[in-house]
Amino acid sequence: MLFYELEVALHFYESFIFVGYSTADPVFRQIYTKYRSRIKSRAALNKRMYVVSPAKDVHSYVLGKSLWETRGLIWFPLSPAAFFAKLKHFMMTRYDEEVKLKVMKKYSLAETTALDDYIHRTAGVLRVSEADALQFLHEALPRGGGK
């Protein structure tokens, strides 16, 4: 099943990330050997492949970075936990920015200071956190009940 999913990912998706594998991992070596030519050819299609695995030190990073590049992968020298924490932070930050823009448009607020004040007042009235107030404003129907 894993090999089928990898086949699909290599063909269709712009990006693919191996998380927690190393060159010493026999499963990763088997996967890489089987799909080596397809992995390397993705760069020509402007499709990227990444690997997330911690570096022992600066020297192993410098050596490992070149090694991964020759294999057609871009290396993020992070532990899987650190990678997913950073990814979650990025996604939450981006989501919050998108929600704020939607709320500003929904309530015809021209400036972020006006939005911040609106969120602050809503949080006070509802006695909730400002994050919950933002979510409330996002989900609530606008005046007049329409969207």
C-alpha cells in the first residue's frame, strides 16, 4: 500500500516530504532505490521532494545537505517533532491571517487597528479569549443574516 501511495505522490503532487528517515534506515533505502530515477527527475518538472531528519552537528549537516541534494531531495535538519511544531505554527499563523482578512471584509473594517478593537470588544462582551472572539466573528452571520 505504501508503494502505491508513493507512486501517486511522485506523479501528481508538487511536493512530497519524507519525515523521520535517515540514510541508515533500510526501509528508506529500499524506497529510494526503487524510485531513484523518478525522485531525481521531479526537479526538472519543478516538483520538490524533502526529507526531515535531525543533524548531529554542523559538520554532518554540511556533508548531509550535499548528499541529499545529489539524491534529489532537500533536507530540513530537524527532528520530526520540531518539524511538525513549526509546520503547525506556520499553518495556524496563516489561518489566523486569512480569518482576520475575511472578518475585516465581512464587517467593512479598513484597518487592522479597527479589527483589533472589534475583536477586543467582542471578547469582552462574550467573556472569551480574543482568539475565540475572532473565531466567533468569523463564523457569525453578518448583520441582516446573509452571507
